[in-house]
Amino acid sequence: MIEWDCTHLDVIRHGEHVLANKICGVTDPVLSKTGWQQLVDQCRNLTEHGHYWNVILTSPRKRCSEFAFEISKSMGVPCLEYHNFSEVDFGEWEALTFQEINERYPGQWQQWISHPEGPAPHGGESYGGFLLRIQKSVNEIIQNYRGQRILLFAHAGVMRAIFCYTLDLKPSSLSMFCVPYACHSRIKVYHHPDHEDWHQLEVHNSSGT
């Protein structure tokens, strides 16, 4: 009898960065001291609950990659950058606060959240294009690391895009997920030669479970 195989994909959002409440997509701030500690605490919680990984992947943005490479050394686990797991490009909204966006571009943020499948009002990356590159990247890593345990350091938008794709949700569902700093979620992907892969969200916004 053929058994189901399982790939574990743990995703952790970066911690607080030095630009604090400013919107950062392609903008590339480093983590604050608080943000670094948030990731230390989250990873400690996970390992203390018995979790481990065969490979660590990361967005190339400093708020993800600097910690990812540091923890990979301490764990003795290989770490690779994946450019396509970068955050969405927010165009004219980059490095602005929500208040500044609402003042300069009234109604556009809500328009984008309600209808992300339309043209990007900020002039940056469309959500459709963003979702497509995340979908391709998820498929690639699941194929490359099938049956293994993957830890990915990424961004709030990337995590929401992963949920939309793996859980077969509408793009407008992206705003339904709260993704705070150092948020941890786990997707399990079950494989069987006679069936399509089955994706399951095991935990979201956990502290070690």
C-alpha cells in the first residue's frame, strides 16, 4: 500500500524593522533590536516544541535574510535566498505610513484591498502578478524539497499570497488574515502518486505549536 508523503512549509514573517509603521515592499530596512528579538523568541518557541528543518529559505530583503542566514549557521542548516519571495512592490506607497497614503491618495488603499485583482492603484506590482510569482515559487520549493521540512522567512503579503494559493481563496480574501511581526504559520502538503497534492493550513499565528 502506497503511503501519503508530506512536505512541511513553516513560514515566519520578519520582525519589526527600523522604519516601524512605514509601508515597505522593495524598500529594504534592517530589523530593529525588537524585531530581531521577536524572531529569536519565535524560533526558540518552535524548536522547544520539537520542530526542526532540513532547509531554510528567505526573501532577499535584509529584514528577512540577515536573520535567516544567522540562524542557519547556529542550526547547521543550509540557507538559500529566493528573490521571488520578496514582498509586493508598493510603488508610490513605498515608505509611507497608512495615514500618509490615505491623505495623499484618498480611498485607494481600500480600493486595492477590496479589489486586489484590478490594476495596482499605487503604480507598483499588480496583485495578480504578485500572486502568480508566489504560486510558481511555492510549487518550485515543494517540488525541490518534497517530503522535507522547510522554513521560509518572508513578508506579510507573501504569507497572504501563499494562503490564497494553497487554500484556493479569492484574492480579496488576503485582508482576512492578521499577520503580525514574527507571525508563524505552517502549511502541510500531502503527496500521493494517485492524487493531486492536498494543502492544509495546520497553524496560523502560532507561538511554537
